[in-house]
Amino acid sequence: MSATFNPLDPRTCPSTMPADQGPVQPEPTIGFTPLQLLFLARLKDLCRLRQTTAVLPIAPAMLRLIDFAIYSTYCDCRALAVGDEAELILARLRR
């Protein structure tokens, strides 16, 4: 992973989905395992935390830690076969 990963920048985000693809539909919870839901919820929480850094002062080192946590959780989602749902969450973050 590159040290310049930024989930808000589509050029460095692992998602292949463009940020301007239109409205994102809410993902259903039916058919997901509890572990998949856990990691999707964790990714949403981290993305909310990352959004708050736009208005609150935060140390650059802490910002990098949040970005690495988002990337790691995204990779976990892909490993759990919910990568498409994770990309939808990241697409919302980039808006």
C-alpha cells in the first residue's frame, strides 16, 4: 500500500468505482453474515470519523492512521466477499 493513500481521493482509493457515479442505493442487510455486517459497519464508522477530520483539527499522523484503518477494513471487506458494498461506502465518503 502506498503511504499516500487518501480515501477521499479517487486516484489513491482502491475502489474502481468513480466518485460521480450517481446516487448510491442503501445496501440491504439480508443475506449477509454477522461478520460481513460487522466489517461493513466498521468501515462506515471509520468513514464517518474521516469526514469529521475535514472540520476538526487533527494531527497528520492521526489522519494517516485513520486512512490506514479504512484501507485495512476495506481489504477485510474484500476478503469477506463484500467488496462491492465496501466500495459503495467509500464512494459516499468521496462525495
